[in-house]
Amino acid sequence: MRYNKRPGVGKPELFTVHGSGSYMNQRKQNYTGRQTKKEGDQRVHAGRTGKSDTEASFADKAEIFLAGHLDRIFWLSFALTAIFSILLFDIRFSLSGDDSSYVVRAFNFIHHFTFPGFQGPLYPLILSPVIAVFGISAVPLKALSLLFILGFLYFFYQSFKNRIPAFLLSSLLLLTSINSFILYYGSQTYSEAFFMLVQSFTLGIFFTYFIDPEAPAGSLRIRIQRHMILGLCFLILGLTRSIGFSAAIAASVYFLLEKQWKNLLIFTVSFLLILLACQALKFIVLGPSAIQFYNDIQSLASKDYYTPSLGNETMAGFLKRLVFNTNFYLSKSVPAILGFREADNNLDLYPVVAILFSLLLISACVIAFRKNDYLFFTGLYTVITLFIIFFISHTIWRQSRFIIPYFPLALLSILAFVYFLLSGRKWLKFRFIMPLIIVILIFSNLRATFAGIKEVRKIDSKFYGLTPDWDNYCRLSEWVSRNLPDDALVASRKSSISFIFSHGRTFFGITRLPFTSIDSLLNDRGKKDIHYYLIPVNSLKNKHVSEHLYHEFKRGISGFGLNLNNNYYNVRFELMNFPDSTREETLKELGDLGVKVTDRPDSLRSWLNEPYEGLSMIYPDSLLKTLFKAGVTHIMTDNIRYIPEQKNSRFITLTEKYMNFIEAKYPGIRTKIMQIGTDDNEPASLYRINYTQAGLPEPR
């Protein structure tokens, strides 16, 4: 960073501070941290005592001291970040699946030139050279994240140096350098570390071009150039994580509130042109499949991310998401990041804490609006982004990493609010509270960080710390890579994790059951020449049938109607389509057994819509054809715990349910060939799919 003695001279340069003393604009004072007090200057304010003057003088001297030693404080923080990141370095891939997915997409790009099209396509491109050199190796990939964390700290310092009080910047640097939650992403393959680096760099761009005193000057060409550079930074943020596009909203709101109409107009046009150019390039190079805005929006708009057939969310539903997510992240995640709560799956939430943090963030924006433009934009960007995250995120996700990139900015805003509040005349005698808060935060962070270091030192293998459900799953994935032929394709629920533990073998992912809405059934009945019969499951209970009827019944199954508001196994009815040659005989036998069968359109519609809510359809033939078309030869089932810390009867057995629906129509469709783990210890099993049982050839 360069420091010019003469203010307002020369063309603004990136991360260049111009001027000495404090920055002044027409309405607010932007603190630089280089204010000095003239010798003999007496500041007398009404209602202040000598003690308050002494305290104020001490605070001013402390501020001047910190401002003069900012570089040393930064390098100390940089060293602490490097040391603690290494001590917290985890050689294992996490089991969330998202970080492994980035590795899979990077591998596919470098080896098959498959462009990443989900969860931020840019980050896998960044990882791909490392995979090209080192293969699927955790340490080199995670070392890259460590460099990103260090880069984030550097650009964060350069962006805020001489633009905010030195006390605030020094505190943030120290707190960040010892925070285990932030440093955790220095040894992961998540995109958070890279995103934080780009984010801090982008803040520096915005500060330099649009807030520094010299920024408004310049010709139209220079203005457009600055906006294009800013727009490219926002594009990189959005391509790293989709929520990164919220920075463009924050910039627009900032220009609007500051009444910078020309900047607002030029930025809007420039950013839209950049977006259109990016999409056009992707369309030309990669084709229509690369344009996935609709799919991404649709998944967020669904009531249930894993069951789109339940329809789209209502405004009331989004407001419920906002309330729950705000409560969860601000009363659970934020205190945990600060070291005041355990980072577990306990859902004990405290709305009062969430409300307090919300009010602090909003108040921080209000006071920064009057005090400091840099902090105002920082707070505005943070509040807008968190609001969007809380409003659109499905409540089942609940991952603290969603807010990690914005945590340093949120903490800076809150500390700035307290700092400016205690700088008022009435509160000067309470200024000791500010360093006290920092000391408390430092100790709480260190306590959590040392606990994390102690745990990391126990790691002796990639399987360390896995509960039996995940241990069995990962070991079976590894077994597949060593024992199945290369042309075998295995379906699994967490295909990215299977990919990692099988050393780069491709798996077919089953992430959800493809339910369809009841409306589609009713519409298909009118469009297609198919005679459907609906049989309530409860009318089939305790019925003894002949072997002939059993086979005809199995052959006639078209689908199952389930109440998804309850559970996947709560089948309400079976949808039948009997062959013409045996229909009459089959219906007669069912009638003789007292089985209720209906095929009347009005009765069918009434039965479907009235008694049950949340009904959806699933079709076993569609499930089987999906596997067949993909060339799947085997399938892995698992017993992953619903609550990770508890071993009970609740499991996320998605692939098992998937096969159960197929097996209900085609008994004997699968054969077990391997099991890892005993039956009573959450085993993972591997099955071969026997397509001949369904009249299909074996996939090539």
C-alpha cells in the first residue's frame, strides 16, 4: 500500500491510500487512523469531567499507537494465521459431500473437459491444475485453501488499512487469526477460503474507486472502466458462490442511498452487459446445458429441496424460512463461531439472541452511515447478503459455512457500532468496555481453537473419527475400487464421497427419489390411452391370493401414491395398469377378495384430493430405467444416521428405499455381493442389479 502526502493528487490506484489525516466528504468523516493531536490543544466539551478527558486522551494515544504499528500487527496476525492453520490442518475430506463434489467437478474438467455447472463453477476450475499435477490428494488441495486464507487476510488488511480506526482493524486481524471456525476452511476443499479472498479484494476495489475522496473524479471513460472492473469482481464472486451476486445488489443500494445516480446507471448497465457476455460465452462454448439459472432457482423455490413434486414455496413459507434461519444462524452458529456455544447439532435456539444480533447489525449500518463510508458499505453488504441467505435457504441445510465468509464483516460492523457508541460524550467513561470485549473474545476463540488443535492431533488416518455408519460406507467405497472391474458402475447416495474414497472411481449419484405430483397423474390419465386402477393399500391387508394373482398384480403395478408429509414408506395406494388379456380375470379375483378398486375419473380425483394432503407419485419402472440408461450395474445401500451423534433406528436409507420400490414390482431384482459392517452395526451393502428380472438386457 502506498501513502501520498498530498491529498487528492493523481489518478486513484488500486489499494492506494491518498491523503494524510482524516478523509472528509460532504457529509461524513472517514477515519484514517492517522489523526494526531496538536500540542497544547485543549478539547473541552460541556458536561465532561477531567477523568473523561484523561480517558479520552488515553484512547486517542492508544489509537495513534496502533495506527503507527498496523503493519507489525498485521504480520503478527499473518504469522498466527499460518501457525494455527497448520496446527488445525485436517488431512481428511469432510463427509458433507459438497467439498468432495468440488474435487469431482475439478477432476471431470481436467480429464474430460466437463465444465462445472453447479454450486459455483469457478472454484473447481481453480482446483483442476492441482489435480492435474498431484491427482486426488487431500494435502495439496487443502494447502491451496491455506494459501487462500492467508491471501484473504492480506487483502482484508489492505482494504481497510487507514480507512477505519486502527483499533477495529487490529482487533479484527487478531480475532480472525485465532478463530478455529475460519481457519478450518484453510484445510478443506470448500470454496469458502477462495471466496473470502476474492471478497476482500473486491471490497478494496470498491473502496478505492467509489469511496476514497478522489474516486468520483475522472472522465466518463474512466468511470466506465472502474465499473467494468467492479462488475468483473462481482461476476467472479457469483461464479464462486451464487450468493456472491448479492454484492451487486449491495453496490446498487449504496449508490441509491448516496444519491450517486450516474454511478447507479453506469454500474447497472455495465454489470448487465458483463452477465450477458458471460452467459453468451458459456452458451457458445458449452451449449444450452451450461445455462442453469432456471434449475437453480427452481430448487430454491421448491417447498422441499429433495421432493420438488410438493410444489413451490409460498411467501408465507419463505418468511418462515427467514425466521427460522435467522434464529438458527444468529443464536446458534454465530455464538458457536465466537466460542460461546458448542458446535453440535443441538437445536436449542434462543430468539432473543438472534434479535439482539439483528438489531446490532442494523444499528451498525445506521451509525456507519453517519460515521464512515467504508464501514457503511461493509455493513450494508453483510446485512443484504445474510437476509438473502436466510430468506431463500432451505431450513434442513443448517450449515454454518453459509455465513462464514460474512462473519468477519459482521463482527467488524458490530464492533464498530460499539466503538462509535462509546466514543460519544456521554459514554466516554465506559470506553474500557471495548478492550474488555476484545479480550473476552480472544480468550473464547483461543479456548475453541486449542480444543480443535487437540482433536486434530489425534488424526492418524482418513477413517479416523468416523462413526460406524460412515466408516462402513467409506470402506465399502474403497472396496469397490479394488474389487469390481473398471466397466462396473455403482450407484450410491453420496457419490462424491465414494469418488474420494475409491481414489477417483466414478459413481452414479442418487440424491433424491423422483416423486411427481398427483396433478401429473390426473393429467396423464386424460392425455394417454391408459386405463389406470387405484387400489388403497389398506384394502390389501391380510389377503391370501393365488400365485397367478400375485404375479399378475406385480406385473400390473405402475406406481405408488405416498403421503410425503408423513414418511416415504407410508404408501396410500397402488396404481395399476392390467394387461387387456388378463384384466377382467384379475379384477374379478380382486373383487372376490373384497379388494377395493376404482377407475372412475370423478372418484379417482375425489379420492386423491380430499382425504390426504401432500400425496405424490413414484413409478418403479422409471426408477429402474434411470439406472439402466446410465449403465448402472451395482448399487450401494447404507444406514447413515439421521442424527449423526445418535445411534438409533432412524437412518437416511435413500438408496434402500429406491430399490425397495423397484423390488416391489420386480422381486429378485438385486443380489447382495458384499457387506461391510455387521447387521447390528449400521452396515453398508453392495448389490448387483439383475435387469433380466424386469425383461431388460444387462447394460453394456
